[in-house]
Amino acid sequence: MKKLHLASLGLAVSLAGCGAYEDFQLNNAVQNYKMACFGSGTVECGDMLVDTNILMLEHFRESVVDQEEQFIAEFGEDGYSAFNFMIDKVVEDQEEMRPGWFARFFLAEGQYLYAGRNMLLDGSDFNEMKLAVAQQFGKKGDQLSEEDQLRQALSGSGDTDKDQAAGDDEQAPSASSSTALSDSIAQSQADLVARDEHMKSLLAGGPEAVEKALATRMREDSDVDGGMEYPEARKFVFQDLIKDGHPDAVVLYTIEGAGGSNSHFQKLALFEGGPDGLKFRSELIPEGSVTDLKLVDQGSRLFGLTTLTAGPDDANCCPSIESTEHYEIGADFEFHAVP
């Protein structure tokens, strides 16, 4: 019986070799992305990139599923489960980098949040996945070096003289390597749970964190000039906007009585989260009277401000015309108006 080496799986070979993909649809998707988005960092191209990477990942998975029995004979049930877990995790990571629905439909030419961080997958990425499983689940004394596996992937040759001589003399997957990867997967899952629980605890402290950061900012802000905040009008969004593991805050607040006057003004402030709490980064004074602040789409940096402005028949005290202004947080940590 011929032995299966992960480095020589059919699709994996095509993914690793010279851009020659077995499936026309996959090849077409990759080529369309390269032609349309080379050097572009738009939201539209970011969405297209996620689609293309997921298509390649699922195609790669199907190539293994088609040879499931051989795969399990070589790497065991644990190896097969680990492979699928790995693909699922990479697909999940890609989906997390997909632009939100609002950005996709209304800001297609805007800046993609993960431009330069999410890249088109290629043969080297799939080789790393193959080697990860082979190194943990390959049989003792029968593992190829990384250089040999890559050479076989590029050449399409998966059988060696040793394979032919081995015949049907198959050995069970190494218990120690199976246990090692199982432990690694369990630890990864535990780390994800711990990370989520840690983030939940940080988010629960949002009101206190915002209160402290805003108090510090107001002491430093010359525009306050003796005025006081009207706390009932405060609105804020507190979550990890830049995906670094620390919650950030966008705060809308109102100052009354600055400079001894009877007037008021509003500010929209951005605070970046870190190990030491929230740090002020930038602010703007919105037009009109802002009544609401919302994150337009989860996973984005786009905010909507609901404002009231005075109409031709309105008194100065009582604006009635409602509209929504959109602002996006740029890579420079500044607010940028979005038409």
C-alpha cells in the first residue's frame, strides 16, 4: 500500500507549485484579486481578499477530505481532527478581518482596516500547515525534513523508495506526538477562553475607566475653562477598536459654563487603551447638537453621530432637523469625516 505524505497531497502540490491551481474557480478568484487589487488597500479589496483566502483554505481542506482514509492511516484520527481545527481557526481569523457590512456597502473605496496585515495566502502558508501536522503526527523514523517535504510539494512526488519497501507494514501514529499536539490544541483553546474572559472583565470596567480618563483630559483641556461636564449627556463606546487586546474608548461629552458663560459645547474624544489604562489621543467638536453616538458596525472604526440642527422656523434653543454624521478613526488615531 502506498503511504501518504502530507507534503504530496494533490491540492497542496498545486497550491505550492508555480500558480497552477487544479480548480478553475479557485484560479480565477486568485487572479481576479491580483488584477483588481494589486497595491490597493480599499475596503472592497479587503473583502475580496478574505473571500479569496477562505476559498483557498476550503479547497485545501477538500483535498484532504477526499483522501480521508489515507490521511487517517498516516496521521491518525487526532491528526485529522487537528488539521480541521487548524483550518477552522484560520478561516475564523480571516472572518474577523472582513470589513463590516456598512463599510462594504457604503465605503467600498475607503481604507481597509487590516491593509498590510492581512495578506494573500500562498504555497508557503499551506506548507507550514502541512508541516505542523506532519511533525506532530508523522510516524517515528519516517518523517521528512522540511526541505525534503517542500521539494516533494513543488515536484509533485510523494513516494520514496522507503515508501515502496514499507508495503503494508503500517505502524500506529506516535502516541507521544499525538498527545503533544492534543495538549497543544487544548492549551490553545484554553488560552482563547482565558483571553475572552480577560476581555470581558476589562469591558465590565468601562464606566470607571472612562470616568477616570475623561477627568484627566478635562483637567488638561484649556477649552473647559472652569466649566463642568453635564454627566447625564455623556455617551461612549468602550471596546477593542484596534484589536490589540486592550479596550479603547470614544466618548461624547458636554461642557457647560466654560469661561463663566451660560452656553455649552460638546466634544468627541478618542482614548487608546493600554496596560496602564486609557490614554487621550485626539478629539473634535461636532457640528450641531449631538443626541446619540453609535459604532456603525462591529469590527469597524466607523461611528455615527445623530445630530440636531436648527431649521428655518426653529428657535435657537430648539433645533429639530435630525441628521447623521459619520466619522472613522484612521491609522493616525484621528477622526476623519466620512461623506
